[in-house]
Amino acid sequence: MFNAYPHYPSRREIQLPSLWDFAFAETTAELASPVWEELQFNDAMAVPGVFDTAIEAPARRGVGFYRTRFDARPGATLQLKIGGLGLKGAIFADRKLIGIDDLPYSGLSYFFTPEGGGVHELVIAVDNRLDFTPESLFAQFYDYYGHGGIYREVTLHELPENAIDRVRVETLDETGNVRLTVLFHQPLNGKIEAALAINGSGAAPLSLEVINGKAMLEKHFRLPYWSDETPHLHTLELATANDRVVERFGLRTVRTADGQILLNGRPVILRGYCRHESHPLFGPALPPQQIREDVALLKQLNCNFVRGSHYPQSQLFLDLCDQYGILVWEEGIGWGDREDRLCNRRFNELQLAQLAPMVHNSFNHPAVIIYGVLNEGDSKLPAGREIYRKLLTELRRLDSSRLVTFASMFPREDINFDLVDIVSINMYPGWYAADSEQFRPLGEIQARIDELGSMLKDNPLLRDKPFIISEIGAGAIYGWRDRFAAHWSEEYQRDYLETVCEIFRRDHRIAGLALWQFCDGRTYSSSRALGRPRAFNNKGTFDEYRRPKLAFDTVRKIFGEMKNSGRLS
Ligand code: ADA
């Protein structure tokens, strides 16, 4: 069964069921050392799926134990891939701990060899208890619900000897020169004979010089380039005597010049939304059909851009963005982190640790052009500069072929803009308004964007960097129509987004716009929800079931005109 790329067509995949046995331990369970005898596996739970939307126990917090059984050949090395879980996980094979996952939403692999052949037991324990220390990547104050469960697909493969991990394809220029990096799981050395086929035809022999599990070679491909308008994709199949991998890729370059983002050397304007992976029933464990629908809705809105807020993205979603031509900003998990977290050693380690898997999983997606970190962290804090420096340097080290940024909420006082390729600002003028006495403070929007524009222009460090509005928006309760067009009505949101989009289509300084947000999503279950009617963040252009609000037609129209005729002068 193939889902997201890469595919390994010659490998033995051990089929895992869609329903696993399930036991739940409310408060007493230790994630990494369960008392097995006390667990009652008398329930069933879907994988992927979350256990805290279940009808009989919504909002429960504790440790959920997912159990299944599988057959393995004696001595086989297995690779268990979990596309992402939350909030924390522990993985057991035959009750032996084989890994801890404290990187929510990250796609991670675990390697193990079960003892003996026959039937084995696999348990994934998932803890969704809120961690109030500054040490965990998800905090209870984050403005999206911290669900418990296995968010994305789980696969189990038997690895052949000298198994291939990935083939990374990097586009070096706009004339078809690429670098291929073949990565093996083991630190192999020496020559390995292989065959390389592009788009399924004419495999050419290839001799790989492998050093420490890695072989690099440069190639010239005469293939059409990928862009948001012409999303040409290609496949690459690499076969060795033992293994075969199929990667999908697109050729494209991205860089910045004179305040613009250049895709394949040509300026591109990013029209889009921030999107959470969220649904009232599925939480972040969206079924493929919903993921596909979300991408189709972005296309209907005439978007060419999505900000994957605020965590590493589902690989299925990124495959679809590649296919439909939606440019992506992917980011590490983070939300409004302050000094206690930014300066905490463990938080720093975890922040750093999530970047390598994010890049590793996403390096062949032409759609991903931007990597981000630490949404709305305290980027004005001198003591916090170290973590910004570390994370952004690490991103550049892992992948120099993409742009790096972070969404700042402190445009005037930010001390880290020198570290980024793109200056990204989150702002809510006219919603969290400066003048609380004004009935419909839409006039604040233009004024604040202008202020920001002059501030950027006057700063020699920022003048030449592209500037993105990485969040802007207003809340509307689906179905709430109001003749006063007051706050929370669909009318106010429509007028708000119309104002924003009209400014965007005229203001040549703004290289991109990510409206907050694609659809409504569940958030706080504490009194923080007092600013969030229904305990949802209601700034979606769709509600949580993807029903369009009034703003849909407005945004779709303006983005559509921009798509067809560009900016107004
Ligand atoms: C911030 C944050 C978003 C969301 C938004 C809002 O900008 O980055 O995740 O919480 O505010 O709705 O206020």
C-alpha cells in the first residue's frame, strides 16, 4: 500500500490494521514504563485517529495505549514509521521500549529487530496530558487544541540489507543541473552499483561512491520545471541489488532579490492562508479525503500559498500541494513562547531536534519553499536571540535551498530580523484594535500596514528583504449574520478580509499574504476560551466543517483577479 512518497516497491510491507486494540489509563500511567497487567485492551481505536474526540469520552486526558500484532521473519530489521503523533509517545515491541517521541507532529522512524520469528506485539502509547513545565514542545496556552492520538499514517517495513533511505534531489540552477544525494540507513562505504530511471523509462546504470552511508552526484535533467502555475512533477527510481526507492520531485529554484521572492528566477506573489490540521471529529488526524478537500478548497480560493501553522506538515498534504501548485511555508512547532521556554535547555534541544526530521521528510517537495520556526515567540528578548540564531542556522545547514523566516509579532522591537530571508509579520489591526471605542475599526488596517511599510523601508537591514504578512484576520461565527455588521458577524469578517486583500493587491511591498485562517479550529479548554466563543478560533473563512462564510466569495474574487492579471498599479 503506497501513500505519501517516497515509495519502496520491492520491500516487504507488514500490513497494519486500521483499528487497533486500545486501553486507556487516566492519571496514573507512566508513559515509558506502563504496568502492563493493569491495562485492559477492551476498546478499539482507529489508526490514524485521536482518542479524545471519542463519543463516550470526549476531552479525556491521560495515556492511550494502541496495540496491534504482526508477523515478522526471524532476524528481520524493521522500520516503523509514524507520520506524527501527539502530545508524546512511547513505542514498545514485545513490551520492550524501542523509542520515545517527544516531537509532536514530527514524522519519525524507529528501527528494531524483534526476537525470534512469529507473532509480535506492537504498542504505541500516547500521552495527551498537558505539561505545564517549560520543557515540552506543546504548551497548554497554545491557541489550538492539544489532541491525543496517532495523527498520521503508520507503516512497518522489513528492511533489506544495505537499505536505501532517501534520494534527495536539489535543483542547483535554472538550467537543469541537479544534485542527487543517495542516503542509506547504514553508514556504508565503497562502491554500490545501481540503476536510475527518470519518469519510469530507460534505467541507466550508475556507480555510487558511498562514503559513510551517503553518495552524491550531479546530473543534468532536461525536464520541465515546477511552479505554482505549472506544477510539473517527475519520478526518480533508484534500484540497487537489494532495494528500490521511488521519489517524486519537481525542479525549481527559490531565492530573494530586491524585496521579492523569485521562483525559477521570476517574482512570485504569495496569495494564501494559514491552515491548521483540524476537524471536530478527527482532530489533526485528517483522513485523506479531507486533506484532499482542503487543498481543493485552497485552489477554489485561487490561493497559491499556504502557511502550515504551526508544526511540521502531513506528507500527504505536501504531496497534494506539489501536485496542485500550492507553495508551502512549513514550520517547527511553537506558539508565543516566552523567556521561560526560549531559555530552557530542554526546550532548546527539542526545538532543534524537530528540524532534522522536518527537512528530511520534506526535502523533495518542490512546493515547500519556506521553513519557519517559533511562531510569535518573544523575538525582542535579548536572552532569546540564541535560540533564534541556533534554529535558523541549523535550518540553513540542513537545507540551503529554501528560505527561512519566523512569524514575528514585534515588528518594531524585533532583534532577529537579520537572521532571516523573509521578514514575516503577524498583525490584527481592526480586530485586536488599538481604539476599543470604535464600532468597526477597519480604518486601522491601512494605517497599520502603511506604518509597517515605512518602518521596513527606513531600516537598511530590512529594506531589501521580502515582507510577508504571515497572519491577519477577524473572527466570524458561521451563520451569524448581523445587520450592524458588528464583530463576530460574517459581514464584519467579509469586509475585513476585503479591506486586507484590496490593500494587498495594490501594495507592491507585500510579497505574500497568509490570511488567518483557513478554517475554524478547536482551541482552549480553559478560561482562555473566553476570547474564543465556542472554544474555537473562529477566524476561519470556512467553519470547522469547511462550510464557507461570506468572506469566501470575496477572497476568491480578489485572489482570482490577482492570479489572472497580477497587481493593480
Ligand atoms: C496569533 C497566532 C495564531 C492565532 C492568532 C489569533 O497570531 O499566531 O495561532 O492564535 O494569533 O487568532 O489571535
